[in-house]
Amino acid sequence: MVKEVHAAHILCKTDKKAKEVQEKLAAGQSFAEMARKYSQCPSSRRGGDLGWFGKGRMVQEFEKAAFEGEKGKVLGPIKTKFGYHLIKVLDKK
């Protein structure tokens, strides 16, 4: 059972912007570079890296996607009260 997830994310204000960034990622752009350029979250300075987190630390929609997502894949856009997230699961333990 997964107890913690290490993830990075890119937070966009609109679904449209999140999908534009998602296309750039699919074309081979670096997740960290795209986070620095487009993310609305303070974590953008760290390439979107949120570090390790357990259950109950993130909003429900984000947490569900991160815990169920496959390591190395980019998930989303996931809508939360903060906006639209593209989430990259870096590791699980």
C-alpha cells in the first residue's frame, strides 16, 4: 500500500492553459521548465516539486490522482478549487 507520494505539478488558472502546457509536455518539453514558466504555484521555483506527502495533506482531487497515478506519467488536467493541475508522480513509497 502506498503511504507517500513524491510529486511535482503545474498549476494553471484555466483548463485551456493546462491543455496547452500538456501539449508542450507531450512534445518533449521538460516538466520542470514548464512548471517554472507556467505554474501559478510558489512550487514553480522548484520546477513544481512538492516533495513527499501523505494522505490528508493535499486537496482531495489532487491527492486521489497522485496516489492512483502511475509513476513517471503526467496526469491531468485535474480540477481543484485552486485551478487546473498537471501532476507528475515522481515516486511512491
